[in-house]
Amino acid sequence: MSKQFISIKELALALNLSTSTVSRAFRNKDDIHPDTKKLILEKAKELGYYPNIYASNLRNSKSRTIAVIMPELANNFFSLAVKGIERVAQLNGYHTLIYVTDSLYEKEVEIIEDLYNGRVEGIIMSASGEGNDHRYINKLKSKNIPLVFFDRVYDDTDYPKVTTDDYESCFKAADYLLDNGCKTLAFLVIDKNVSIGNARMKGFEDACAKHNLPEDNALIIDCSNDFDESSSRIRQLLKTRKIDAIIASVERLAVAAYTVCLNENIKIPEDIKLISYSNLSIAHLLNPPLSTIAQPAENLGVNAAEILFDILKGLEPTNKNVILKSDIIQRKSTQFFR
Amino acid sequence: MSKQFISIKELALALNLSTSTVSRAFRNKDDIHPDTKKLILEKAKELGYYPNIYASNLRNSKSRTIAVIMPELANNFFSLAVKGIERVAQLNGYHTLIYVTDSLYEKEVEIIEDLYNGRVEGIIMSASGEGNDHRYINKLKSKNIPLVFFDRVYDDTDYPKVTTDDYESCFKAADYLLDNGCKTLAFLVIDKNVSIGNARMKGFEDACAKHNLPEDNALIIDCSNDFDESSSRIRQLLKTRKIDAIIASVERLAVAAYTVCLNENIKIPEDIKLISYSNLSIAHLLNPPLSTIAQPAENLGVNAAEILFDILKGLEPTNKNVILKSDIIQRKSTQFFR
């Protein structure tokens, strides 16, 4: 099966057609009869002719590829979001390039600058969240490369955004804990400057203010993406303060909190309640089952991709600021006993 | 920031150089002084000149992109493997295109055929596992597109392969359960024809044979990727037979087994032991903590990518059949009480 592939000239010869006619069949031009086009495509498959996409990209400047840029891959939320994006891309006959920033601003800039030259027709991005100078993103406009944000966004740009109700969901989660008698709450956050971290923190603070909680009883705990570092912050917190409940702004902080409680013999939910933003499909199998604020991750991806493909088709998106609702699912980790 | 990008002519004019000199700076040619090249690249960045990658791809037929083809994305094993692949690709200055087959043979064929035209320089693939005609893969040779398999491979092809010790690890897991007195074992599998499913099943069967287990006490249970379907098979099994231990060949089947046991009030490990192939980072937080056979997923990706880049650099891989060792971690789900 090491047969060499044939050239466009050989294909034209086999069909007894001119190379320019054959070439038109691969350019989606209207000036060729559908039957002729069908004949050419079938013969091409049979004989092993494949058009050079780089050459044809040069002609019609279409790569039929979109890029997804996101902070990380090994994460339930982003895996599900990409699944949604890919489904829509495949329906539209597009390829999906996946780029990971590792939450680094410099890497994000480098990736975006690398896309200026037309490798992709559009971009769907969840921001690294750092840096204040977003000129590298706005430059995409002069290259006619549309961008749609999902989840983590830059509020100072006017690109379409698909997010979830971060403020409201965190307000509700805190309100529920306070309604049930919790007096000291801790909010675990990785980056307060990232749009979603900030909105969730504000929801937490406003719920605490509504219940007249003294500031010292509404703690904001700065954690990091490093498991050991976050665990150590949480351990220190639980050793020095009596905390009634923890709200983790991302799944990995809930995992760190569980592990600390397990090691320190702190019982969830008897000694402390715990709820977390999480798309973990096995939250119900944890010990104890974890209460979650679950974002509609896959749907977020679908919505962002649909907006991008509307733009690529020349349509104006009906809504440039889509906000989807998260589900708060109370399980044993926030159970009250009275 | 909607400034138009400049052409190569404008850049050459601004530098008082010829366009051919400027062009050489973007082609990694040696016939240009490093200082001149530096000057050109800096000015290009300053003024906003970006070479057309499709044009330069056409010239040197290099896309500096590799493809990763895998059965699914929302899966801890594959997320980690891609992380390893991306790390090596980035070190080599390559982009990574990610394609998902959803374990469908037709989709795999379509994706591979779509790559014949040079979109990528090389492919790293975990096979869908279906279909016996692998001519579409061997055709890549005539296009000089190297391929490296990881995890799920086609044994009838001679491409380099990076796998784990599936037979040995499953043999050991079953042997341990039988050594400790289990008399009836069930092996949950999704596709017995996929290389890894088959190797694990053979390991299971040989361990049972070593302990002279009657065939009727060494059950192979065919499950699927559908959670409800698999759960129903497992529920039926546990209602009709007294099973001492389950070995799940993939993580999602362990999740189904846990859920069935929880709903049917079957206690792990008191009533039944459970061990699973899994890369779940929170196996220790499950109720009870799950015993796992953990593949070195990220390292598998790194090894596959290193082989691919060796080939792309014209080097002969030192080992075309790398087999990495999995870790068996016994936790409470396989605890014996005596």
C-alpha cells in the first residue's frame, strides 16, 4: 500500500478533462456542473488525488479551522466545554485546534500573535486572566479573525461572551449556608482578578453583608493551582480558626479541602460544610458526597461555538452576552443536623 | 487598535532593504546575517508584519503541526496523555491539533484521510480499535507522514507503539484477589477487540486459570460506553450471581459499579471487592477509596511525542515498541478482613 499519490494533471488525464475544470471541483465554485463535480471527486478518491490544502488556502484564504484557547486541559469543566465546541465545529465541517495557556498571560499573547497569519478562521477563548493590556486581542479585528469568549472573559473588550451566573450562584450558595446558621465562612479563590473569580467573590461578600456578618467572619483565602500550596493554606486556616463552612471557587480547591479534612480528622459535614464549583461527574461517590455548583460546561461550549459560526457565516449574533444558569446541587457535604 | 497590517513591501521599504532579503529572514535560511535577521524580525513586530504561513508552508512544505487522534477527550487518561504530548510539541516549537474519534472507526478513517494533504507533519494516535482494514493508515507512508501509536494500537501495523503492561497488570490484580480467597471474579470490559481490552482480558483469564478457577467463576461481562447500559448489565450480574470481586478495565465501568452498589446497598469491600484501571486523581476520596491500576498517562504521551519528533528530525527511534509499567495501588475497595 505504498502507492504514490497522483497529481492533478494525472487525474485530469484519467477523466479526459482539463486541469482547470478538475481544479474547480475542489474550490467549491459554482461554475461547474454538479454531476461533473461528483464524477471528479469520486475519481479523485479512487485514484488517490488529494488537493494541497496549503495551496488552496492561499487561494481562498479559508483554513476551515477554529482555535480553542483555554487555561488547562486536564479539567472536567474544560474537557466538557471542548466537547461542546467540537460538536458544533464538526457539524460545520471545521477542524478544531486546541491551545493551552497554563493560565499564563505571556503564553496567551504568544498563541494569539501566532494566529494573526490566518492559520484559523476564528477563536474561542477562555482567558488566562492576567495582564491588563489587551491590544494583542483587539488586533485580531484588523485581520478579520472573530473571537468569542467563554467562562473567563476580559470585560474591557467588546467580543461576544458566554458565561454563567457566577455572582448569583455564589451569592445563593453563601446565603443558604448563612440562612442555616453558619457564622464563619471561608471563600477559597485562586485568582481574584480573573473575571469569574471576582464575580464569585463579590457574590460571596454580598451574601455575607446581607446577613450582617463581621468582615473577620467572611474570609477570603488566596490559594493557587499548586495542590500542596493550597492544602497548606487550608490546613493553616482550619488550625487557627473555627470555620463553619467553605465555598471553593474551583474544583481542585474542594479536593484540597477534602484531603486536608481527611488527614486532620475534621468531619464533613459534622464539623464543617463544604460546597464547590465543580463539574465532577462522580461528586455523589465522594466521602461524603460533595455539594456542587455545576456550570453547564458542554452547553457553554456549544453556545460559544454557535456564536462564532454565526459570525463566520456573516450573521450578526442575536445575543453577544449570553449568561447561562448554574445548578446548585446540595448533597451530604452541606447537610445540617437539627 | 484597528490598524491594518503591513505588507512585505512596506516592511522592506521601512528597512531600506530588498523584499527578497526581508523574505529570507522569515525562511530560516542561512544566507542572511544574524544581525540583519534580528533587525528585520524586530521591525516586523513593531510595524505589524506577519508572514503568510500558508504561503511559506507551500514553499517549504512544513506546517509545524502534529495531530493527536484519540477516542475521547473528557477522560482523565487522555487529558493527561495530551498534556505530555503538548509539552514535548511546545518544546519543539510545534502546534498540536486534537481530533476525537468517539471510538468510531468511520470517523478515524475520515480524519486520517483528511490529513493526507499535509495539514500535519506527524500523527500520534490512540486507535478507535474497530475495523480490520488498516490500509488508510498505511497510506500515510507514501505521504511521508509518520505515525506513533499510544495505548490503543493496531498490532497488524508496523508503526512505533507506546503502551503499558496491560496483560501483566491485569494478571497481577486478579492474582492478588484470588490469592486472598476470592472464588468468583467478574471482568468488566467495553471492547474485547481493542488491543488493551484484549490484553487485559487475557491477563485476567490466565490468572484465573493459574488458580484453577472454573470458567463459570471467571466471568467476562461486556459493557459499553453508555453509563445506563453498563449499570444495567452490572446490576443484573450482581442480582443473579454471588460475585467476590470485580476488575473494571476502564474507569467509567468502576464508576458504574460504585453507583450500582450504592443504590443496591451492596457494601464495598465487605460484600464485594473492586479494582479498576483508572487515572482518577481523587480515587482516595471516594467512598470507599478505590484501588486502582494507574497507567503513567502523561509519560505515555511524552514517550510517544519524543519518538515522533525523533522521526521528524530524521533520527531512527531507539525503541519502536515502548512498554511502560502501570502502578497497582491497593486502597480500601479491595481490603480483606481476616
